[in-house]
Amino acid sequence: MEFSIKSGSPEKQRTACVVVGVFESRKPSLPAELLDNAAHGYLSDLLRRGDMEGKAGSTLLLHKVPGTEAERILLVGLGKEREFRENEYRAAITTTVRTLNETGGFDGTIYLTELPVKKRDVAWRVRQAVLVAEETLYRFDQMKSKKDEVRRPLRKLTFCVERRTELAAAEQALAEAQAISVSMNFMKNLANLPGNICTPTYLADQARALASEHGLLAEILDRAAMEKLGMHSLLAVAKGSHQPPQFIVVKYQGGKADEKPIVLVGKGVTFDTGGISLKPAPEMDEMKYDMSGAASVLAAIKAAALMKLPLNIIAVVPTVENMPGGAATRPGDIVTSMSGQTIEILNTDAEGRLILCDALTYAERFEPDCVVDVATLTGACVIALGGVVSGLLANNDGLARELLDAGHASWDRAWQMPLLDDYQEQLKSNFADMGNIGGRAAGTITAACFLSRFTKKYNWAHLDIAGTAWKSGKDKGSTGRPVPLLTHFLLARAGEKIAAGKSALAGRQ
Ligand code: BES
Ligand code: MN
Ligand code: ZN
């Protein structure tokens, strides 16, 4: 999709369709009033007669309205003005884009970006409009032999801003959002691919391709290299599979050579059967999404490269397939992790933490500024938080705050859970330094407690995206989360650096 930004009156737009909002009950938004004035009350007549109440989700398409230049006008219901907030704004954009895509015009000029949303500026409204538009139009049809073709698909969307002084901020927001949505689609495509195609080897190939496309450095460690490093916890998970494990490292150098990197670690279980602790059959297909953490960190580094952020970032992706089989790890097996700590694998389905712990130990060698891991780690997180917010746990409150803020800014929200020492007890093992499960109580927290034993040397945060990375049911598919959160975290870090650079300059003058 092609996007652009504009400022100008709605009645003068020569476009296939101008889109304006109507609040409930029958209250035109400001741009709708402008159109109405130019059309000598055509719209207000129509509202008075009851053709459009303004209920959220409703639309009314008008053709060749007198006094206006566009071929069509689309009225979009916004619901009650008092209740018009982030979710309502996003829903209005979804309705708009879906309707435009079905009405046969090639382009649309959208005035909804001028609507006030409490505490959100024009940059936010433009960014969200782009993300929601791309989300609405995304299709995963790579695996279909016949693709559904839209007869006259939408090609171009123009978002309007009220004042010319807002143009620069809106353009900047548009560029950021395009980088984010390209990267989200990259994540979604990887995550939606089935386990027979998206294997650890496939992910490694994708990482190499990503690196060559954006001038990044990719390094892939094979089984022998991992054995040498002593990653026996990770390797224990790969033992039941015919697919070889891969350890992917991708580096983006946008900052100075000596600047400490931000390390993003992503769980890359390309299919999680549970192993010998086999999962029940219903919905097991969804375990192809168990590499969403991996896909999201690769996507985040892609977004950073597209935006040329002045940061050093390293994505670390341990990737394996978790299968049962004659060579598979048994419940009760004890392995020595790369850190030297021993682990009793009481449940082979708690495999995410087993591959992440070795990746977290490996991350020490980068002397990171901070490490953020992203994982579809626990079913307990789906129970606790559902699909609304990601679970966040951290050993550093400043880092946690930054991620919470990034989630709020990008509307890809997270919620912090307590990483208290009191929970560590649940990981006690009679036979090794720790077990890999902590019982049913507080499953998301005990999983994070397990990881925290491998992250003592740096500031670390963990995002459990088991509930937010994909949708089940009829809209089954990857959501592209938490790419917006991660990207905003990086953007904020980059913004701080630029601001600090400027004030240092100012100080010198
Ligand atoms: N990949 C799953 C977590 C998961 C489950 C994500 C359901 C999304 C939906 C993870 O590897 C897993 O199986 N976790 C176990 C841990 C348990 C054995 C301690 C779980 O949550 O049941
Ligand atoms: Mn599992
Ligand atoms: Zn898993």
C-alpha cells in the first residue's frame, strides 16, 4: 500500500473517496461539517432523515455529492464522542479500510486522522492509522493454490492533518509506521508458516537473507558449535527431532563501535509437540507459532535497520523443534546448561526456558546494555492476561518501565508481574540445581524465575507473549505483536540518544 500525508479541505479533494466520521447520535465531525457546508446541507439533511446514526462500525457510501470534488464520500460511524478513545479510533480505521477495499476505488483520502483522541497527538494517530490499515489488508495466502483476488484493490491511502504545522510530525510518523508494518508482516509470514516449512534451518536461512538485505551481520552456530559451548540444555530439547537445531545471531551496528548493544533474545521453537510430555491433540497445530518470539526479534532488528536507528542491536535466536522420539529427552533427565548450572527436566513441554537459558548465558559475551527476551513461554500467561497485554517480568525496574511505556505508546501493551524471590522455591529439585517446572501456581512467574537464574550479570526483561502473539478461532493467525512494542522501545532509546547529543552540542556552544 502506498501512503501519503496531506492537509487541505475535504470538499476540494479529487479522489475516489473522501472519508469523514460521524459521531452518535448524528453528530458530524469537523471535516464532515466542512463537506456539509460545501454541499449546502446535503449531509445534515441525510443525517436528519435517519440514514446514518453514527453507531460504531456503521458506514454510508455516497456518490457524487454536489459541491464536492471526490467521486465518493464515505461516512463512518464513530460511536459516542465521549467514548471515542484508542480502541474506537483503531476500529474506525479498520472499518474504513475494509470498506474502501470493497468499494472499487483505487485511492482514499481519510480525515479520521484529524479526530481528537484523548492524550494522543497527530503522530500517534497517523502511526496507528498506517498499522491498522496494513493489519486490515494483510492476507497470508502463500500456501493457497488459488488466491482470492480483490477485483479493484485499494492502492493508495492519504491521511489528512488539520494544520500545515503538523505535516512534518505526520510525515515522520508515517515513515516509522511503514518500517514497523513491513517488519510486522515479516514476522507474521514467518509465524503463519507451518512447522514442516518453517524449521530451524529455514529460520537460519531467513536470518541470512535478512542480513544481506539490510547489510547486517549474521552468524549461525550449528550443533557441533553449540556442543563446544556446552549448551546442553538447548541441545536436550532438539534431541527428539530430525531437524537440526540452529543458533542464530544477527547484529545491527547503527551506533558507535564501542557502544554497548541492546540484545533481543527470541524463543524459536518451530513446533512444540511437548516432546515426551506430549501435548493433547486439540489445537496442537497452533504450536507452529512457538517461534513467534524469534520472528519478533528478527522483525525488530529489521525495523531498526529500516529506520537507521543510531543504536547497536543484536538479535539472538535459539531455534529447535520439540519432538518425541527414541532419542528424545526423558522426564527426569538431568543436563548441564552453558552456565554450569544443572537442570532436572521434569517436563519436556517446558522447553522454551531450556533453550532460552543457554541463549541468555551466551548473551553475556556481548556485555549488553540490556537484554530483552521474547517468548511464547507459558499457557499460564494466556490464562492470566488473555490476548490483551503481554506479560512482563524484569530484574530492573527502569527497563521494565521503558518497555511498559513503549507498549503504551505503540498500543501494543504489556503488564508487569512480580518477579519476587519468594517464587524461586517452587523450582527446587531433589537431584539437580533446579527443576524446569514450578507447579501449577504462578506458572508465568516461575518460568521467569527460572530464566532469572541466567541473567544475573545484566539488566534483563522478559516478555511472555503466549497470549498476544496470535489469535485463535476463525481469525486464526499471527498478530505481529510485540513488534510495535519492541520498535517503540528502540525508537525511544534512539530518541534519547539524539536528544542527549543535541544538548551536549548546545552545552559546548
Ligand atoms: N509453548 C508453550 C506455551 C504455550 C501454551 C503458549 C499454550 C501458548 C499457548 C510452552 O512451551 C509450554 O508448553 N509451556 C508449558 C509449561 C508447563 C509444562 C510448565 C505450559 O504452559 O503448559
Ligand atoms: Mn512446550
Ligand atoms: Zn513451547
